[in-house]
Amino acid sequence: MKEGIHPQYRDVVFVDLSCDFSFVTRSTAPTRETIKWKDGKEYPLVKLDTSSESHPFYTGAQTRVVEAGRVEKFRQKFAAKTKEVNAAAAEATAAKSKRR
């Protein structure tokens, strides 16, 4: 690797401010703050608004839109259009056969 062009890859503490959850991982995230971790070492600190502990998708608090209702609505709409198109095609065919 070329010297002096790569960011420093080091252990960093990430803290989720919304639920006071923290974890240590490796990162190149730039930071000026440090924190003393449980093992007694001092690590750079990165503050987060959300993490897997507080995000609704991962906590199960996210509400899913009931897609069955959407699918049924689409099918009903599509079936109505299909009936209209088939009826128009039948009329056109009948009119065309009368001309012959």
C-alpha cells in the first residue's frame, strides 16, 4: 500500500444518543472526541442519532402497510379494465363481421 494516502483504520466507540447504546468497532470515521471504554482504554467517539438498537425497522416497531389490500384493489381495478377492453374488442369484431 502507498504510504500517507489511506485514512487511519482504528477501533472506535459508536454511541446511539437516542437510547444510550454503545459499541466498539473498527472505522475510519473522523472524530475529535474520545471516551474511556469499559476495558480501561481510551477510544475515539462517534455519536449517532440512530443505530440498530433504536431504528424502528430493527426493533420491530415499524408498521408495515397491509399490502394485501393494495393487491386486491389493483386486481379489482385491473379486472374492471379487462372486462371493458374485452367488451369493446367483442363489439369491434361484431361490427367488423357485419360489414363483410
